Amino acid sequence: ACPLHTYFFFLIWMAMRLQYEANYSKYLFRLKLFGFACFIFLFWDCDFGLRETLHSFLGHSSGSVGGLIGFVRELDYISFLHHWAAFIGAVYAINQPILSLQLRKLESLGKIPRFLAKGFMLGALGLGASCWVDGPHQQAIAYFGVVPFLFYIYLRNMLDTLRERHIGVFSWIGKY
């Protein structure tokens, strides 16, 4: 797990360090992150041999040490499973203040506009979740596995009374 965290630490560090002047511009920063999303896609999702080149300094190992298929293959497999995690966390951290403001503005509206806005979003996420359950997506494509999870999170946070009940440490971790 340590080399995996090192990969993702360096990925986020590179995203913040390269052209760091753009980090202070709302749109340039998001454009830079879009470029890193393209890099992640090309590196992990397209088979150009880049992952094998990165792992080549580790040598080749048989399946006895570090996992059933060897340390290098195990590292490649685990890094492939989690290759979007750090990037999505960074995108959430960047947009959290904006989304928090948007939620506060939505909550300040009257009951009918608030109900319509939340109902529309719930319907869209519910449609996505029902397509995920009924379709072959959960078997074939792991990217859509987040859809039912997002539906649950939205449903749980939709009402004020449910949103007020939380575990304090999770709230603190989510903000800092």
C-alpha cells in the first residue's frame, strides 16, 4: 500500500506544483486539472505500455512474494483499481466551498422551489441508479459503481433533519 500512496501523493503534488501560478485562477486551475484527468486516463486506461515502463525499475517477480501474481503485478493491479481516487478527492476539495454556498442558497429558498430542485436531482440520480441495477454496467464497467453510492449520499443529505445527524469526526475529516 505504501508505493500506491506514494504514486498518488506525487500525482497530486505534480498537479499542484506544475504551473503553480494557475492554482490561483479559478478557470485555469480547473483547466489544469482537466489536463491531469487526461493524463490519468492515458496512463492507466489506455494500453500504451506506460504503466509497465513505470514499474520496470522494480524488475519482474514471480507469484511468491507480495501477492499471488507477484509484487509488480500486484502493485499495477491495485494502482489501477484506485487511479482516480486522489484526483476525485482533489476536485471535491477544490469545489467544496462553492457547493457549500450553493447548498446554503438552496436551503434559503421557499419550500416549493427547494422541493422542485431537490426532486429533480433525486429523479436524475434515481434514474441513473435504476439503470445501473438493471443493466450490465455493474458487471462490466467499474466506473459506474459510484452511481448507487451517490444516490445514497444525496438521499441521506437531502433533508435537513438527516443532514444534522452525523458523526463529528467524519464531518471534521471531510472539511480538513
